[in-house]
Amino acid sequence: MQFDAAARLSHLERVRDIRAKAARDAQKRRNDLIAALTAARRALFDAKEAAYLVGFRERESTKGPILAAQGSVADLEAALDTADREWRAARDASTDAAQLYDAVLRFAQGQGLPLPLKVGDVGTDPNAAVRIQGEVRL
Amino acid sequence: MKALDKLKQAFAKQADAARSVQETVEAVRDQIIATGNDLAQLRATPEPQASAETALDREIANHMAAAQAALSREVAGLSGIARRPVMNLDPSPEEALSLQIALNPQGFRKLIAAELAEFYKGREAMPRDQRDARIKEIEAELLALETTEEGMIRQAEAAGIEILRRANADPRAVLALIEN
């Protein structure tokens, strides 16, 4: 079996990094929504509290803000459900990509296959820079 | 508006293509799982009962020989032809087991043979050489399937369709040089 180890490994490494970033972004979206939902729930609580504090005649006017806050909470809860599912999927994809990369790297090292060159590998080899240029093109 | 409709159609076609590619890869993955299960089952297939009984007989014969050697040492001590204390019965755990088996080899054989018969009840068996050859065939089949899957993923990637690789994909397939 012929291998194309260096190019494939550098591709898998890139995929791993992209997946990791996607997972981080999805987590940030989820966290932002959690914060927004907490704020919306607080606003709903405040609106309800305001309704109890006013007199009977003014109570009608407090219904609007309560309904608006309830709508906002419901919207955010639905958005959080979606974001939560997306985050879990992105996290699993990231874990899979990282596990695969580690396993494949271990295999390549064990078989003595050529690994992708890194910028730090240049050293004194005059041809290394040329090879790195080749890697970048991949 | 027409341009927008065309764009929508193009995206719909692209989505259909992506779904179709994903389904094809999933079909190959189903085969990989099924083949992997076959392989696991085959690896767990025992040799025929007769082979196990032959191995048992061989093992008993080895123990009998070891027991005989241990007893010969004692005879040498008792008869005074060896320079060692007379009747030093201090067998190693292995020798002790051999001596126990030598005392009643038929009883020991009967005991283990009954266990073997129970183990083989309703169980499929296969001669070792036949099983090893079949394992090699299935391993090759599995690698071919994994290589096909990897080839599909690479083609999809080249067409801008992202398909996740399995975390437990075979590194040989993932690193393989695959000609398009």
C-alpha cells in the first residue's frame, strides 16, 4: 500500500483545527444565548413585579411589557435549543477529528512515514525551505 | 427575481448532491460496520472440539512427563545414587499440578472434556488454518471498504462537500495514496 502521509496528515491537522474552531464558536454562541436568556428572564420577572406594584387601574398597561418579555424568553429558549444541539454536534465532530488525527499521526510515526514539515524544522537543511514551500501549496 | 430563482434552484441541486454523496458514504459505512462485525465474530470462533481435545491430551501427556521427571528425582534420592537429601518432596507449583494430574489422568480428562462439551454446545467452530485464511480475506475486504470510503470523502471535499471522517477510521486508508 502506498502512502501520501505528509500531505494527508497536514490536511487532517487542518480539518482538526477547523473543527476545533467551529466547536469553540458554537460554544460561544450557546454561552451568549444563555446570558441573553438569563437577562430576558430577569426582565420578565421585573415586568411581573412591576405589575404587582402598580394600582388596579394601571395594571392593564403592564400587560404589554409582560407579553413582550414572555415572547422574548420563548424565542431565546428555542434559539438556545438549536444552539445547544449545534454545539454538541460541533463538539463531537471536533473530538472525532482530534482523535483521528492523533491515531493517524501515531500510526505514521510508528511506521516511520514522512511527517509534514513545520516552520521550526528548517534548521540547517538548505532544501528544507523549498520543501516547506511545497507543504504550504498543499 | 428570475436570477434569484435560478440561485435557489442551484442551491437546492447542490443540497441534493450533498445529501446523495452523504447517503452513498453512509451505505459504505454500513458495510464497514457489518464487515467489522463479521471479523469480530470470526475472531471469536473456536477451533473444532476435536482439536481442543487433542490439545487437552497433549497437555495431559506433558504433565505426565513432568510428573515422571519429578518422581525420578525422588527415586534417585531414595536409592542413594544422587547427592541430595533423601525424599525431599518439595515440588514447585507446576510440578505439584503435574503430580496431581498424573495420579488421575483419566478423571482429569473427563472433567475438562465435559467442560469442553458444554462450551461447544450449539457453537460454530472452524479449523485454525481455515479461520486464519478467512480472517485475512475479511481484513483485506475491510481495508478495501475503508479505502473506498476515504476516496469518496476526498472526492466530496474536492467538490466542496464536507463529510466527517470516523474517529476510528483505519489510518492506512486515511493516509493512502488514492488515485482519482
